[in-house]
Amino acid sequence: MFDLFKSPGGSLVQRFAIFLLLLIVTPLQSAPFNLDTDSTLLYAREALTSNELKNNGSLFLSAGSDELNLLFRANFSLSQTARYIRIELENGELLDNLPTDGLTANPDYSSVLSQGGATGDRYAVIEVRAPGLIDADTEFLLSTTRFRILDISMPLIVTYTLYDKAFNAINDGPYITRTEAELARVVTGLTEVFAEAFTHKVGFGTDFIRFNPSFRSTGTFLLGDSDGELASLAKFRGDFLIAEGVRKASDSSLITDFRDLLVNTTNTSAATACVIGDLSAGELFLNPDNDCSGARIALEAEEGEKATYISLDTLTDNPVLCMDVTDTNQPVRRADYRLDLGLGGQPAFFGKIRYDGARIDLPYITNYQGYRQRIILNNHAGYDVAYKVELQAEEAVQGNFTPGEAVEGIIPAGTVLKIDGRDLVDIAPGVPTRVSARMLVDALPEDISAAVQVVSLGSNQPPVTNVLNVTTN
């Protein structure tokens, strides 16, 4: 390689800049497997192909570089006296012949393959000696690039043993030192975690038509943020699906794309993933950017449906779920979103929209003749509190009721407000005289208490009163 700092042309600063660039763009080389220090190489079961699985479940492992080379310390001093190394494979065999020298050439010692070490063998005996005394920290390197694991339910184990006699090495007799390491194991490569998700709130301050903005510096919009009109709800994380440190059997490289784990089961270009939730709560779309600024992939569902399907390829390229409420003057609805990848696991939480304040559910509001219903609200806070009521009804009543003047109002600070049920809703004659309601209160739940009371008119019976739960949204 030429010397950047002595080559003609360009200043020293320019040549140094080129040198730094080469460091950045040149991939780091892999390293041999060190029997003394390295952890087991993990191979993802889901990524195994028919080309790698042979003969009733055995597995062919290959390396694109030196990932399967074996590095190990002598653990005993060497001299001109011959010593004998035995490499033993448990649950495995060699797929290539070892070189006649046995070990990789090194000026500190010489070696020769004495026995075994051929394709299909499970052991090799190598004679080694040094021209002078070398210490126990000397490292040996065995150039192995392919193994066969005989049973993928068990690990591949490598044992290095040093003997003083060839007979002992061949017959596994008394030895000087021994090191055993688990070289490879087949494991589950897919995890069940694949999303980051956030909760955004809308509230009384914007009449429920805009999000509460994130508290960040001006111009900063990160994953999970909102500027009031645009909100980043969630992000699909394909990298989370990949178990830590799992590899491909084809070249022993680390898996960085989760789709490599689906080669045997899933067509990632087909629309098999599903976003579930109220897709009409706002303009919902997928985006390639955390700040939702890229090209939009609209998420729409057929009328009455609560889900839309997309491909895993589309989801990988556009992983961020966003909502835009810029062009709407309608209140943003509460919504929960889930992401189902269609891989058989549970859907993941994929964003939530909530109202900022307390909630009181009123499952039964009536104007039944002869009775009067009252909702009692106690404001314990030191400030006036706004409230808003949403009405819902069964099919027979839908379109046959009118919200009353009391569906919105103020609970004065430190006082009790009583609302007559007839002021909340007017139900037309001839249909069931009942609706349900949800009251939203611009306060913390601990600052509000509530009850519902039913009075029988023209009767001496005392009113029936029930305390209502006040919860967060």
C-alpha cells in the first residue's frame, strides 16, 4: 500500500484527511475465535436455509473471513522438544482439509499435521516445536473456515489439548494442558420487541383539535415529539427483532436486517403487517423520518374497518407512524394503535392519543318521566375547571337525541356544581329514554369528585346516590 504521507500531490493536511476517510469507509476485519476469551458464536435458526441444513438436521457453517479460525494460547512453554496439539470437535466435523503444516505459519515455532485433520474428521493432531524457548502465552492459529454441526439442538464444542508424546495425543492419554470452548450454537433469532411508541394528548387549551406541543427548543423535532399540528406517534424497530449477536450460517456475518430471519416463512413484499386502530382520528401516515418530514405513505381503511395492511418492506423503509391535524377543525378522537407484523406474535403498542385531564364515565343518563337525574361535581382545586360531555347511544336512540346546553361548562373553584340530566340531553319521544356519556374535566383526578343522584318525583323515598370514579384519560 502506498504511503499517504509521502505520496506526491496535495498538502499534508489533505493527505491526512484522505487517511481519516479511509479509516471511516474501510470496514473493520473480523477476528478469529479465541478459545480462551470469546463467547459462543450464535446462529439464528430462522435464517437457516436448505443449502445449509443437510442430512437430517446437520448444519454446514461457513465463514466469509476468519470468524471460524481458531486462536488459542499454548498455556505451556515450548522448546525444540516436540509437543503435540490435539484439536477435538464434539458434535461436529471438519468440512475442509487442514493444511499440511497444521497451524498457520509463525516464525516463533514450526508445525506439521500428524494425524486427522481431513474433511469429515472430528479431530486433528499437530506436532509443534520452537527453535528456542517460548513462553506459555504464545498463541496458535488454526485456519478453519467451515464446520459441520451434526445436531443443531446441541452446541459445537472445540477442545485444545497439549501432550508431550504423540502416542498420548493420538489415544487421548495423559496431557499437559487443556482448554475447552463452545464455538457455535443454533438459537432463536427473533425477539418479540419491535416498536417504540409514545402517548400524545389533546386538551381544553386547543378545544381538543390540536396536540399539546413537546417542550423542546424551537426548531427541534425528535422521535415522539409534536409541534401541535404534527405528532410522531411510534416507530417500527426492525433491529429490535434481531436477537443480540446472531449470525448467518452462510458466512458467519452478524445479521443486521430482520428480514434475513424470515427467508423461510414470509414474503416481506406482501401486505402482511397490519396497523390497528381508529384510522380516521386524523391524517395518519407512515414516514421515513423521525420528524415526519419525508414522503408520506397514507394509512386508510375501508369504511367501518379498524385496520390497514402494509408490507414489511414498506414498513422497514417508512417506519415512523405520524398524525397530522393541520387541516381539521374537528376534535381529535382518543385512539390506541397496535402494530401486528403477521408473524404469529402479539401486536405491539404503536402509539396513543389521550385527552389531557380527568374522565368521568356516565353509562346511563335518562329523562324518564317521573324521575329526575342529577350529576354532582365537586371542584377541590383553587381554580375554575372546564368540563365537556360526549354523548353516545344505542342504535335505537342514535339520531333521536339532542345535546343540551349543559354539555359544556365551568365548575367554579372550590364549589359544587349540580347538572340536571335533562340539561345534558333531550331524547325524542318513542325511543328508549337513555344515553351514555363521558365527561372530560380539565383537572387532575384528585381535584374532582363526582356522584350521580336519581330522585323519584312525587315520592317520599330518599334519592338514590352513587359515587362515580374519576380517572385519567
